[in-house]
Amino acid sequence: MNALVTPLLVSLTLFVASPAWAHGEETHAKKAGPVVKEQKAWGIAGDARAVRRTIAIAMSDNMRFTPASIEVNQGDTVRLTLTNTGKVMHELVIGTQQELSEHAALMKRFPNMEHEEPYMAHVAPGKTGEIVWTFNRPGDFEFACLLPGHFEAGMVGKILVKASIWSQAMMNTATSRTEPQGLRRRHLAALAAAAWLPGWALAQSATAPAGPLVQVWKDPNCGCCKDWVIYLEKNGFRTQTFDTGNSAIRSRLGMPQKYGSCHTALVAGYVIEGHVPARDIQRLLKEKPQALGLSVPRMPIGSPGMDGPEYGGRKDPYDVLLVTRDGNTTVFQHYS
């Protein structure tokens, strides 16, 4: 029996009614205590301190995830930040296609079965959740909402885990036994070289697509937030907006409240808080500093999105702050 369905059957055997973890519309809250790390075909529970990338995924009542496919590198520890933009409960469960299908069938038969695993998150309407996962096995995997009816409606996404240079070299070496000796030497040389590459170098092997995607959390009635999004699009960025407010996501992404503004964004794993100019985001993505992201605290008049005709050409001085993961800042750019 496979690795995902077996613990669910054990849970069913030992089941004691518990609405907090039933597969229904009740509130789901993660239990306190250490996460049990168990190797799965699709990876292992990750350590939040090892996160190098954050991917935001929206869950909607049209039974779709946005984005519906993600790519990561083998060895990456990724924080999946989940936002339920709908009015019903949704969840995200990672696994193989076969195991998710079997899990969905089991949950359809026993909708009140309780379960909790580090590769799943249940998110109430209008709320956020997260999964921290280390993708240490290459291959094609999936994520899905297994609530009754949601999986059947096509609420499924794809995950491609690209093999590391080390794994590729291992596979090449394993299949090179019948190759000419010179080719085999080159494979062995690649294997030796890969052993010395640091993790960050492997992460850089993936090429970023043109027009980075900026995901923005904002109030639906905020005009200056909307103007900032339009400004980003005019400067070559792709955007995706979530009209759920930004207080919860700001806290979850680790941006200190004292640097807060009216919207919070995420681009290539960096947090962007407030009316940050496009040129500074582009510089951030080019230089790739070890930092949480950028912030323009509050809403200075004259900054992008706060520079409409209603301000009469007024421009207040302000700083773009580079915020480190420990909450310290340096001035990234000054405007006057």
C-alpha cells in the first residue's frame, strides 16, 4: 500500500470524531508540536530556517489554483503561501498523481476522517496558510484539493522538480557503462565538479522568464494600490492581485509591521512592501542580495501610485529600505 494512503487508513481505524480536522467546512487549525519528518517520494518536511524561496498560490471557488504549475530545483526548501480567495474551505495536498487519486477516493468514502500531514494545508475562506517543504527528489508531482467534489472538478496543479547537477551526473554515470572511455571520463568529471557546487549555485541554474510575476495583496477599495499595480505593468512586470487585504500576508511573510504600507507583494521570493519604484525592484532582482525584500513604509506622496494629478505635483522625500530577515534595514535608494 502506498505511503500517502497508509497513514490515512490508520487514522480511520483509530478515528475519534474531531470536527477541527474533518474534511468539511469547519475551521482547520494545525496542531501544536514538532513536525514529524518522513521521507516521501515527493520530498520531506522542510525547516523554515532553510527556506530560500516563497511561492504564493491562490485557491478559488472556481476550483482552480493560481498558478496551476510550479517549477523548483531538487534540494530547494520552499514555503508555499496559500490564500483562499473564495467563500468555501479549500486545501492543498502534495503527492504523486496516483497517491492523490487514491487519497481523494478514500476521502470521498470517509469525508469526516481526521488527518494531518506536513505536506497538506487546510485554508478557511479569506484566510492564509502555508507549507514548508524540501523537494529532495526530482520528478513530476502534483498538488490538489481533495475535499469532496473539488478534486473531481479539476482542482489540481503540477510540480516539476528539476534534477540537480549532482543527480544528473549520477544518472549519466549509471548509464555510461557501455560508452567509450572518454565519454565516461567526462561524466565522472561532471560528477566530481557537482559535488563541490554550493546549494546557491544549483539554485541559480534555473533561468527566470522575462517579465517577472509580482503577486500583490491589497484592499479591493484602495485606489493607490491599483495605480501601483498598473505602474508595474507599464514597467514590464506581470501582476496577480489578491483583494484580501495585506495584514495577514505581511505577517506571514515576515515583514515587520513598522515597515508596513497599504499593500504587500511577492516577486521571485522577495517581499515588496508599499510603493516601491519599479527600478528598485529590477535592481533587487539583478543584484539578488541576501535579504527579505524592500519596503517604502507608509504612503509617501510622490512615490509610484501616489503621484496622481490630485497631488498637484507634490513630491515628499522618502527612502526605499532593504529589509534583512532579522528585521534590520539599510537605505537601498533615497528619493527627494
